[in-house]
Amino acid sequence: MKIISVIIFVVACLWGYGFYKGYSDVENGANLITYKLVSSGMNPVTRHGYKTYFTYFTDLNKRVDDLKDSLDSFGDIFK
């Protein structure tokens, strides 16, 4: 039982660190490039916490959609 508790604690700490890292990156003015670079260097548990913060507590999805719309409008110019 102790081993399972320790494993759960370690996983929760890793996830929480990712969540906190996402929070601190947003406070320091992170952009989409920073988000991709930082999250790609994390382990899967920490990355999930990091992405959770960006997905649910920032306007990242709106910025990604706006970027896609902008790129799509440039595509019409070159057709």
C-alpha cells in the first residue's frame, strides 16, 4: 500500500509541476512557440499538467484558431 501511495504522490507532483510551469510561463508572457518548445521537452505526466493549464485557463485555443484563420486567408492569396 505504501508503494502505491508513493507512486500516486510522485505522479501528482509531476502533474502539478507541469500545471505550475504553465501558470508561470503565462505570467511571464509565454507565446505559442514557447508553449510548443517547453512542452516538447517534458515527460508525459508533466506535459499533461502543462497542457491542461494552457487549455483550460488561457485563451490559447482562441489564439490557435485565429492563427489558423490568418494562415488560411494567406492561402487564398497564393492560389
